[in-house]
Amino acid sequence: MFVAFLVRYTGTAMAPIAMAFGVLELTGSAADAAFVIAAPTAVSLVVLLLGGLLGMQLRPRHPMYVAGYCVLFFALVPNALAFPLSVFWVALAAFIAGIAGQIFNVFWCTTFQQKVPEHMLSRVLAYDHLGSIALVTLGIVVFGLIYEMLGTNCL
């Protein structure tokens, strides 16, 4: 699990550096690079607050149904990128997916804490993280290998 966290956090830490060099190569402007690096962080804070506050205000009878429906919005960004849409529509898709993700998190964490016995919380949470984080890394590696072997024909 440590290796999965290490790979994930290394990639996450390197992404802004790669974006900065990409923007510098395209525009030559340090101000543009700073804006590109700062924009996702600022938007993330807004999305976290809006989605979290909205999730705390909703009181559905079946919170995990709502959380399950929120997962459907995660596909908005890949779908927006699959079509020749403008940056505005891709950004709007990311904004909506981010809010849905935070609503999902509120309902998932609340339900998790209500349904799992207190003495089992840490163990069940560890298994949840193993499935959610470590296996995602494995899936990316496996799909990357399949894609390299079969090319775009596998899609």
C-alpha cells in the first residue's frame, strides 16, 4: 500500500511542475504558468466548500442512493474531453463533477460512520482505502499495458 501511495503522491506532486513547463514552453510567460498552477487549487477550494455545504444540507432518506447517483457525474469530464468542446464546457463539467464528488464524500463518510461498528472503523477504512487507492494504481498500470499491446483497437 505504501508503494501505491508513493506513486500516487509523486504523480500528483509532479503534475503542477509539468504544467508549468508546458505553459512556459507555449507562452513563455511566468505569469501564465502561475495562473495555470493556481487556478485548479482555487477552484478546488470553491468546489470543496460548495459540494460539502450542499451535501450537509441535503437530508435524503437513502443517502447512499444519492451518493451512487453522484458517481455518474464523474464521467462528465472524460465525456467532455471526448468531444470537441470549448474549454468553458470542459471546465463546467469538471466543476459539476467536483461538486458531485464532494456530495458523494459527505454521504459516504456519514453513512460509513453510522453503519460500521466503532471498533471496526479503522480496519474497514483501511480496506476501503486499499480498494479505492491502491487498486486504482494497479488498474492504471494494467490498462496502460493493455493499451500498449493492443493500441487504440482495444477501445
